[in-house]
Amino acid sequence: MIESFVFLGLSLNAWITIVLVLVMFGLLLFTKLPADVVFVGGMAVLLVCGVLPAKEVLSGFSSESVVVVGVLFVVVAGLVYTGVLQWIVRHLLGNPSSYPKAIVRLMLPVAMLSSMLSNTTVVALFINVVKMWSKKLDVAPSKLLISLSYASGMGGVCTLIGTPPNLIISGFYARETGVELGVFTTTLPGLFCLAVGILSMIALRKLLPERKSPESSFESISDYTVELMVPTTNPLVGQSVGECGLMDVRGGRLVEIVRFDKEIISPVPADEFILGGDRLVYSGQIDAILDLRETHQLVNATHHVYSVTEMEGQRKLQTGYLAFDSDLIGKRMTDTRFEEEHDVVLVAIARQGKRLEVSPREAVLQAGDTLLLEGKKLREEDFNGDVRFFDSENIQQVNHKTLVSSGIMLAMMLLSAFHVMPLLNACFLAAFAMILTRCCSIEQARKSINWNVLMVFAGSVCLGMAIENTGIAQKFADGLLGMCGTNPLVVLAVICLVGTFITELISNAAAAAMFFPIAYKSAIALGVNPLTFCVALMIAVSSSFATPIGSPTHMLVYGPGGYRFSDFMKIGLLMNLIILAANLFIVTILFPL
């Protein structure tokens, strides 16, 4: 009786699981701990506390859906390295005559690619293309980049291999029913939701912000800040800033002087004397300021006031975007060794398309900040995920292997769709074919596997098993029926709505693993077709549009588009509701309850 009162009818293991889920939520939302660390740690807690036996905990790593995701990384690498993306760009984007046509020409190819490739891969490689495309169309990139990200999510649900939640849910469904879902099970409802999504983006286009691209601040206008230093040997030492011509530059001004002893002089009077070691903070046109650096024998300031390194001739300027999971977030560049470790100089910062008036090294960095860096060859892999670069150089050109890799991918999908062999077998066969035909090298295949993502998926599967085995899923299902009655459409709508909301906060794979047991138990309790609930859930947990943290692809476009958090909320909340309604409508028709 006491146990029943204290634990509200749930076992101790069930409460351990509930507390663990809440703690994991908190760690993912409010700390910078990597998601893979959080999920593997959660698996360890389930094992140590005896919630799941070792065999079931480790089954997350051996789950067929997790292995399929891992093998697909290699298949995708073969497509990327043979220029399939470039072929799509060249033949399908074109030059539309209006904005609605541009939305269609952008979202359809991206959705098609995302149904076969990793969403993040497609979006990362399309960003620079879309920015160049927007210039030709004379449209702000912010009008297109959100559509790019949304299209990748909508396209991902169009096939079983398009997004990990589909594979996770189908794996759970096969374990419960013994029925393997086909690669194209979700294609028709996915295409319907995609069509509704495209039309909605056109209808709601006025809600999309028209904001200049952050890196345009570094081209020919004055929305940026640059910091230069006066060496102690400079002949200008002892003269006033007005006398030596340091007061004004084309398109800008001298914002402040930071003295050797950290004294800040702002605004700067024309009769202020120049001292050795002074750091001069300018806003203006970058070419003019860098010309000033050469003509007045100034140098780039580093975060060490006492140590200055001249820029070598082979160094270049390049724009990067601060990643959402960067360790630099919340810090000032002066408090880190980032520049020294990577041999770069932070020249300027733009945020949400506007310059920062303070010194770039004194600014507290935020996720999505656009950084103008000067250094030698800048490669994204050298920055430990802190900074992302989006260059057209990353897009592989079409070559004679393009048709080969495309044929391998098509054969893989057809072999699975017509039940010639299981999906896992077809994926392994395709991966080996990509390597044997040299569509990608063994080294490229090895590097393509994202082990962090696989750890999250394995942890998600394990968490889903704990929710089911401890009776939490049944308890929630009973509660839903008590609250919503016996109308299956109402129960399905509530599950999908809550699933969509949760996906805005955590990974869609985790949401899929958590909600499948609840959806399946609810369907069984109602005596309706559980496949209806499963397909609807697949679409729901991949329909996160309202926050930039809801999807890795939203994070990718956040910086390049110069977006604010509220930009996603304005259009994303409506898109969530529209796709939810479309989802419920089409799924209940194609998969009757």
C-alpha cells in the first residue's frame, strides 16, 4: 500500500527511468555536454541501477536500425564524393522568375536528396549554393535558408532510410509485430506533407525575415569591426590620431582605443596621442581598414597584447559560423587560446546581420555569430567543431562515377522495397559496392561514419526499451485513454502534438524511441491499427520547425541566414500545426484505423 502510494503504481525501476529522462532533458537543454555523452551515460545508469540487464543495454549498439544508420553513412559518402549533389544543383535549381517558383525549385530537390542522404549533409552542402543563388535572384538569403532546412526535414520522412527516427520506429515495430516495413512505407504520406509544406511556405512567405547575409558585412559595407595594434617601433607613436590620419577610414571610423593597461578611450578625440601597444578598434569597409594597416605599419592585434605576429602573404580571409555546441559560446576571445592554437586572427564579428560595436576580442560570443578569420589554409576539421565553414569548394564536381553511385543507391532501395533482401543486407551490399567501384575510398568511408550520432541512436533505443519494459508506456497509454476517451484520432493527435513539441527540445531519434512504446500501447489498448500510429509518429517527430535547436539543420542555417530565435517561432509554430493536421489527415486515409 505504501509502495503504491509513494510510487503512484509504478515500480522503483520505472521511477528511476523517469528521473533519468528528466535529468537527461536538463543536461541536453542547459549544459554543453555532448549528446552522445549524455545518452551513453544514461545507458550506464540503466545498467548500474538494474533497470535493464546488460544484454538489453548493449542491444542498443547491435540494434538493426542503429547498424543501418552506420552503414548508410558509407553509402552517402559514395554519393557525395561522386558529385551527385552538384548534378542536382546544375540541373534542377535553374533561374526561376518569381519567389514562389524559387521555393518550389529549392525545396523539391532538397527533399528528394534528404530522402536518401543525411539531412545535415544536404543542408551543409547547399548553404553556399543557396547564398550564391539568392544573389542571382536578388532575394535575401534569409528568405530561402529556412525553407532549405524545412525541406530537408520534410524530405527525410519520405523513405524509411531518410531519417533515423523512421529506422528506430520501424525497428521497434518489427520487434513487436514481426513485420518488416518497406523502404517506401512512408513515401505517400511524406510526399503529401511535403506538398502541403511547400504551399504553406509560399503562403506564409511574408513571415520570413528579409535580413542581409552576415558575411555581406565583410564585403563592401560598414557593418563589421576590426582591431589593429600599434607596434612600439611604429614611427607614429607620440603623434595624435588626427595628425597621423588614423581617425577616419572609408565607410567607417575609429570606435575606441584600448590602452596597454586595458584603459578604454571611447569616443576617441582627434588630439589623443598614439602609444606603443595601443589597440585601435575600427568599424568600416574592410578593404579600407586593411589598407590602413599596410600604409601606417599597423598589425593585427592578437589576444596577447605583448605578442604580435605579422600576417604572412599566403594568409587569407574566410568567413565562419560559430556552431551551437561550440565551447567558445559565452566566452570572450581574449579569455581563450583559440587564435594561438589554430594560427588565426579574429578580424571581425557580425551578429544577426549587424556589426558589433565593441572590439571583436572583447565580445561575448554567441551561437551563430559570423566570424571573419584571417589565417593560412582554414579547414573546418581543424577547428574541433567550434567553427563551420560553408565554401563552394566543399561541393564535389560531377564526374564519371556519378551515375555509378546513383545506380548503387537506387539498386539498394529497390532490393529492399521488393523484399529481395532485408534493408540491412542491401545497405551492406551498397556500402561495399561504393568502395569496390571507388566511389569513395576506404579512408573516406571510415571518416564518414559519425560515431557520436550512432551513440545517441544506441542510447535512444536503450531508453525506449526501458520506458516499455518498466511499464511507463502502458501507464502513459492508460492515462491518455482516460484523458482523451476512446476516440483513436484524438489520442493519436495528442501523441503527435506532444511528440512534435518534445522534438523541439531534444533529438528526434530520442523522441521517437520515447514515444513509440506509448503510441504502440495506446493503439493496442484502443484495438486499432498500430501501423497508423507508428507512421504518424514518424512524421511528427521529424516535424520540428519552431526553434533553431529543434534540428541540426536549423542550427546550420541560423548563422548564415542572420536569423534570430524568434524568426523560427513566427513561422515554425504555424508550420508545426499545419504539418500535424496534414499528417493526421493523410495517414488515417492511407493506413485506416
